Amino acid sequence: MKLSARNALKGKIKEIKAGTVNTEVIVELKGGEEIVSMISKESAEKMGLKPGKEIYAVIKASSVMIGTD
């Protein structure tokens, strides 16, 4: 698999929460941090996503916001 995105983070699926239309995929990264992705239920089923499966969280965005307290 080759992608143009520069931010591809390898991790394992920690949890999957399937909804009526979308599925929430919680990914645990190597350092223990988590990323949550919302994808279509159909895509999750086609990819055979299950807890423990190694995947890549690919981030492609034109802007990244920064916040402070």
C-alpha cells in the first residue's frame, strides 16, 4: 500500500462501536495514545475490522488546529 499522506500511524484496534450507519474505531498507538476514527459501517465490514487487528490511522488534512487552556 502506498499513500500520499505523510501521517500514517501504525496501531492496533482497541475497540469498535458499530452504529446504524457509521462505526467508531478506537485505535491504540504504540505509546498508548488513542485515536478515534468514524468510518462507514460498510467500510468497517469490508475491511474485516476487529479488536487486536493491526492497522494504520492515516491523517490527511489541509490544516491542523492548536488549542491552549
